[in-house]
Amino acid sequence: MIEFRSVSKTYQDGTAAVEDFSLEIPARRITVLVGSSGSGKTTVMRMINRMVDPTSGTVEIDGVDVATREPVQLRRGIGYIMQNSGLLPHRSVLDNITTVPRLTGVSKADARRRAFELMEVVGLERSLADRYPSQLSGGQQQRVGVARGLAVDPNILLMDEPFSAVDPIVRDELQQEVLRIQAELAKTIVFVSHDIDEAFLLGDQVVVLERGGHIVQQGTPTEILANPATDFVATFIGAERGKRRLVVSDSTPAIGDDRVLVDGGGYPVGIIAAPGGRLEAGNPNPKSRSVSNKTDQAGDA
Amino acid sequence: MIFVQAIAWILDGGHWVGRAGAGNPAILQRLGETLGISVISVAIAVVIAVPLGVLIGHTGRGRLVAILASNVARALPTLGLLSILLLLIGINAVPIAIVLVLLGIPPMLAGAYAGVEAVNRDTIDAARAVGMTEWQIVVRVELPLAASLLVGGFRATVLQVIATTTVASAFAFGGFGIYLINGLAQNDFVQMLAGAILVTVLCLLIDGALAVVQRLVAPRAFPAARRIRLRRRRAAGHSGPRPSRGRGPSRKVCSHEEDLQRRDRGHRRDGGDRPDARRVRQLEEPERRRIGWR
């Protein structure tokens, strides 16, 4: 579990990036920090691996204040995946993945074996191992980034808008990939995003931030969708524009038992099953997230 | 013609060997003197300028001071400074070396800090975030990526130093400049021209060799591909440049021009996913809206 206790970050010029921020991030779940740019979400995330040190307040991982940990050692135990992958352009895919294990003293052979395993986990062909980042597509680079993040088998993964630079089709694939990997590995993931759809898709817990790292609302996607706490949240999730309020289209003919759904603006957004003219009820627990081995054990993140 | 005479003067085998003096130009001895003082001066300049430049590039601090100091050093009147130092220290190699070092530092410093500074900040940030120490960032990330510009700075330094050794010859120091000084004094224009040619050819040879080195350490994006290609070429007995065949980045060492071409062809180095973006653009408008493409 990661815990923020009234954390603030004020820069030397007096700008307050984060003010009095408190949050509990449960172990083995995905927590998405979502907000527009300038909301301090990345700053908050970077406090976990001491890339940013708070001006006041404490950040604790399993009850240990990170300020007492040596930054380099701390970072080597936490996976970090960033936008534009952040790969080393002069090193091959394999060398990029083995970078951190090699720093921590893992033997070359072991690191390579593990890297090949990880390439399989993130869906990369073995034949790409000797390529250089510039020879890969953006989506492949991001996959390498994820593999590198997983290389030291960390309990915590920090993901800083990892998919915002890839196109929507690839982003979709990568998001599904994250859910699949999470179902398998059950890490404590802190995911920063400005895309509310991404947040709702990935987050077990979604935290909506406003300027200065103020939490406007936190909860499951369902809770936030059902009850936007403020007008800001309503606008942010698109409820205000009627994007989230769907009605059955009356003009479009039915396709068997299916009906076309339109949003508040009249745009078609999906299909709903209506056997015998009655709408079906579903359980708002995505299959990908209900994983039996995900338990909140103390001391594992 | 004087040019032909100068070439003949250089090609005269007797002019190369023996000790200098009594009408013997002793080109080999002068070459040794030129290279000797140059190697020492360049080495000192590198030892001073590279760590300083890397430090400035890595921390981003002290850049203004470095630029200012470099410009001042560049503007120093070589001959004047040399005269003063010779008067102060005495007529030996030390003041000459000091002047050469002072002139050699600015380009090396500029190459070092510009090279390190040009490394993508995101790459460095990522290296730090995964747990590299500052030293590891410098040695394993910044230096390899700055290698090309570092060698570029080194090239400029070497040329600057070798060219300036000729000035030092005015003060009882040997080197190729002695032919210019003696030639002028003796109205021997053939000797003067020969001296000028010798210095120029030496500079061109060294610069050419360093240009090859610079290409070899260049962006280092595809060293494996390069090694294989060189091995293959050696095995096939090729000596000249191979006729280019095929396309794609692995074909040869990545130059800036190629980089631009590749960008034009739609491969971006910054992780943008152009081909797929093109795929999206071909979709119908409602389909694009559905997947949220803006």
C-alpha cells in the first residue's frame, strides 16, 4: 500500500504544484490519477520513486517513509513506464530491458533469459531483440517500455501517460495488454492519464485531480459515473454534454433484438441488447479486473 | 612553376631524413616536432575541456561562463600571448604548449557540452527514473549519445592546434612552420610553399581520419548492423564504398540527412506511430469518431 499524508510541493518560484494531498493507494490494484494538464498528477506520481521530493508531508510505501530510502535503490525496485517509452536509443531492445537488472547485479545470462520471457509477456517477437528503438513502431516501443518496467519484478509499477503518444488503435491494444498482464501479475499500479475513458477502462480506483493536486473525487468508475461530485467532474467525464447519458435511438430500425444507442448530442455510440423489447441488466465488474489472486495482503506493495 | 617545384622539394627523399640544419630541411624531424607538441597540447586540452564540458552539459549550469571564456580564449592574439609568455617563462616548449592548450580548449569544450546537452531530456529522465546513478547516466547514456559531437569538437581542436604550431616556429621551435619562417627570411618561396603544403596535407589527413571516426561513433543507433556490414564487406574484399542497395535504416550508419529522409518516409524516432496513424486516417469519419481519433 502506498500512502500520501498531506503532501505538498512548492517550487522555488513559489508555484504550488501540489497542495495538501492525501491518498491511499491499495496494493495489487490499478489506481488511475486523472486530470487535465497542470493538475499535478505526474508530480504526485513521481513522489513515489523520489523523482520529486515533497516540500512537506510524507509518502509511505508499506509504512516506510520513502524519504528514508536512498533514491537510486528505491527507483530500482519500482517499475517506471513513461510516455515515448524513454528507451535508450543507443541500446538494443534486449539491452534496454536488461538495463536495470544488470545494474542490480543480475548475471548477464539470467537477465537475458528473463528479458526474453518478458518480451513474450508483453507480446513482442523474439526476433525484435536486436533491434534498436528507432527501428520499432511507437506501439512496439511502448511494449519494450512495459517489459523494462517489469524487468526487476517490482511490486509497484508507475505509468506516466504511457499510451498518450500512440494512435487510438494501438492504444486500445496496449490498454487490453495492461489489463491482461495485471490479471496475471497483480501489481500495484499507479497510472497517470488525462483520458477519462482510459481511466474508467483501467482503474480499480479512479482519482480525479484539479489544479494543485486537489482531489475532486475518488472512487470506482461506476461510482464516479453515477454521481459526479462536482460540475468539474461532470464536465470532465463528459456527463454534462450528454456524452454519458444514452438513449435508445428511435429512428434507426432494430437489428434483431439489438437497439442502437445515441448520446445526448444525438450521435450513435453503441448497441444494446434488448431481447423481447426488454433491456438487459449487467454487472459492473469487468471480467479482466475480478482476479481471484488479487488480495490486499499487507506488506506486498 | 613554383607549385611543381614545391612538390618536387617535398618529394626529394633527401629532404626527409637526417637532422635539421645546414640546408637539410629534415621533414621527418619537423613532422615529429609538430606532432609531438600537438599531441601533448591536445591531450591537456582534452583532459581539461571534456570533464568540464560534460559537467556543464549534464548539470546545465555554468554555460554562460563557458561560452564567455571560450570566446575570450578564441579572441586571444596568439602571437602576442606567445611573446609575453616566452618573455615570462623563457624560450622553451612550455609557453608554446600553454598557448596551444588555450586555443585547443574552446572547440573541445563546446563539443563536449553541446553533445551532452543535445541528448534528449526524456531519455535522461527515464534513465534516472529506472535507477541509474548520475555517474551511470553520464557514462552509459550521455557520453555514448554525445560521442559524435565530442569527436567533432576533438577534430576542431586538433586542427586548431596543428595549424597554430606554425606560429610557434617563429620562436626557435621547429615544426613545419620553420619552412615558412626560413623561406621568408631567405626569399626561398619554394620552401615556403612546400611548408604550407606539408601543414595543409597533415591537417587534411588527420581531419579525414577523425571524420571516419566520427562517422563510426555517430548516433550509434545501429552498431550491430554496422559491424555485420563491415565484416561482410571485408570478407567480400571491397575497399571502396559499397553501392547502396535496398532501403531501411539498418543499411548504413545513420547520418543526419538520412534521419531526415527517414522522417519523411514516415518513420519517426520519437515514438510517433505514423503508419498506423495513416491507417486511421483512411477510416470513415464516423468510424474515427468511434475510436476517439481527434
